[in-house]
Amino acid sequence: MGTACRLHSHVRHCYLAKGGLLLVALLSVSPAFAQLADIPGLTPAQREAAQAGQDVYQALRPQGEQGELPARQQILFNAVEAAVHTANELFDVEGEPTARSLRYDNVDALIEVLDWVANEEVGSGSGLAQDTAYAQFAHVIGRLSMLQAGGVTYAGSPGATDQDGRIIAFGHGAAGGGAGDLVSRWGGFAAISYGAVKRDPTDRENAYDADRLGLTVGADYRVTDTVVLGASVGYSRADLDFDSSRSTVGGGIDADSIAASGYGLYDDGEFYTTGIVTFGHVSVDMDRDITYPSNNPDVPSANETARSSTSGQQLLLGLGAGYQFDLQPMSVGPFARLDVMRIRMDSYRERGAAPYNLRVDSQTIKSLRSTLGVEGSYPVVMNFGALVPGFSLGWHHEFEDDRREVASRFVADPSGTRFRAEGDRPDRNYYSLNARVTAIFAHGLQAFAEAETILGLRNASAYGFTVGGRMEF
């Protein structure tokens, strides 16, 4: 009688041949796995890393077991060999070596090793590039809102103040009065913002806390009573720290972006349209920790940090339109926006973590987002001028809902075996709630503060604050 067996899931299928008859017996045994990627409970990124490690092990095994590989390849082989031997030992794989096992007594510890090696966190760098680009975009949108908000062009102008210079009447938008009422056709603005995001862990992305600072300055010119054109420059910095208390990984990412924008506004007093184009350059630095213990005195523990730097280009285009009903003194109305974003991040190589350094392919991030909402303001006369509280509520829909995919390979792998990590799908629908107050002083001077929160995100919470001012000169 002959016997042939193959491994599948948690059972061994044995085919017993006797007298020309094929008898199939399913014999329940202790779990056995032919591949690291067969381990149950792996996330997609962990499974990709496990399969890549197994492929590297098989490709380098003949020379690797003899210690005959070039130095960098041997170090890589030793690392993946330890994972393979650990799986062999945990699942009692017959005929496969276990001498260089990490000596773990449960599979969860091995899964954590694969989590350290997996590359899902490298996709978070492109997310920061996206956040810094939107920070500059948001500052320009805020400036356009100031330009078309009720009363902003009449502080200290004839017919808008009493004998003490206090504002007693409010026009709406650029067409609310004649050009002679303006302090100047030229205006300048500055804005600084802070934003924060807290992300929960998922099967595809790690938990992290991130914050962002942005600064923008710009100037514009009122071409006619209804048309304004302007330009701005800005700087944004974002910092992200992976939360090792909620995910296995540790480390962080920093992103710095410099951007220039051009913008325009048409406002006839009720209907308005806006346009923005933003070009930016972003630099990203990343530290990715790889830390796991070994209980085998012949196999060293891992305590490495892979460091990397890359850069990319940002392009954003935005079109908006709205209508303001003049309800004296309140104004309120609907608005709509369509924003397009494209970011291209260069490929890069990690350094400092010899077995685990990755070569990461270039990435392209795309977004096509619509916003529909309602906004309003209500000016209140004060001794110094006026306070104009306002609000906006927007529904955002993302059309480019593809997952971010990052392809990597081990720097020391001569076969160039790639493994991929796909992030979560972007939230297709979410909401923003913005509250703003603007202080209007005489002679075209203003200051403002606003707060915004994002609602309806599946795995994250986000909020932000912005302060700034503008003046005519």
C-alpha cells in the first residue's frame, strides 16, 4: 500500500492506494503549514510580507543554510529563516528544520513578527502629503469666503458708518457698493491653522496620532466691483506618530510642504463663483521600528529602525459656486465645490535596518471630491466695528475611492520579490461643520477665528482651528 499526503489548512489529506482503489481519509492532526502565508489570522499586509519572506527563504536557502551568501543577503536570509523555522516548530511541519526558531510558544507572537516586517505603514506618508496639500487649499478657500462675505469691504467707508466711525450698514460681497467705498483695491491676508487626526487600527492600516500646522500669506486685487484675482504662498508641516499601544508598529513620519496658489472670485452680490489652483512640493521623512524578541540564544532579537526620505509634487484644482439670499442683516445660501487632487511621490530606499530595509516604489494619489452644503452669516454692530459670526455645513463625496497601494521589496533581496500593502478605502461620504467669527474694524482691517470638525469618518476623528486676518492697503 502506498501513501501520499499533502498539507491543507488544519488537516492532512492522505490518499491510500490499494488494489486499484483510491481511498481518501481525512486525518485530523496538529495544524501544519507549508507556507508562512498559510498561518490563519493574518491581515492582508502580513500575508503579503509572509509570502515574500517565504519566497526569499526558498530562493536563498541552498547557499544561505551554508552561510555562503554575500553579507547583506546572508543577513536577510537569517531573518526570514528565523520566521520560517518558528512556523515549522509551532505547527510541527515534518521534515523541515527548526534549529533557528525564535522559540515562541504561541502563533500570535509570530504574527507580531510578520506585522513588524509588513509595509502597511509606509502608505501613511502619502496620506500626510495629501493633508499638507489640503491645508493650503483650505486657507485659500477661507480667504475667498472672506472676500464674498457680507460687509467685509465697507469698514470705515462713507455711508457705512455713523459720525463716530461705527459700522451701521452692511453690503453683501464684492458688489455690495461702489468702488469709491473701498479703502483700496489691494488686499492682503495671513492665516495659520492647526489640525489633528486620531486614527483607529484596522486590518489594513495602523493606529496613529497626527497633527498639522499651516501658514499662508497672500495678496489680491479687485479688478472690478465683481472680480477679484489673487495669489498666495504657504508652508505646512505634519507629524505622525504610530500608536504602539493600539498597533504593533512604532515610529513616525514628518512631512514638510511648500505650496503656491492662484485664485479668483466673481461675486455679483448674490451669486458667486470661485477658482483655485495650487502647486506644491512635499518632503517626507520616516522612521519605521522593527522590534521583536528571540528566546533562542543562537538567534538575535530584532531592534532596528529603518529610516527613509522621499519627496513628491502636489497639484490641486478647485471650482466653487454659491448663492446668498440677503435676509438683512443675515445672509444664507447653498454652495457647491468640486476639488481635484493629484500627488506623485518618488520611490525611495530605507537605511539603518539591515535585514528589513525596503525599496519602496513610487506612488500616485488621486482624489476627486465634491462638496454640497449651506453657509450663512449674521453681522452684529459693535463699538469697534462689527462681529460677523458664520457657519458652514458640508457633505463631501469622494469619487476616486481606490485603496492606496504601496509596492515594496527587500533591498538585499537579489530576486526583487515584491509585496504590496493596500490601505483602507477612503471614506466615500463624510461631513464637515465649520463655525467662524470675523471681527471687522475700520479702514479695511479684519481678524477671524474658526473651528472645524469632521463627522462620519469610519476609523478616524479629525478637527482643526484657524486664525488670521486681512487688510486693504
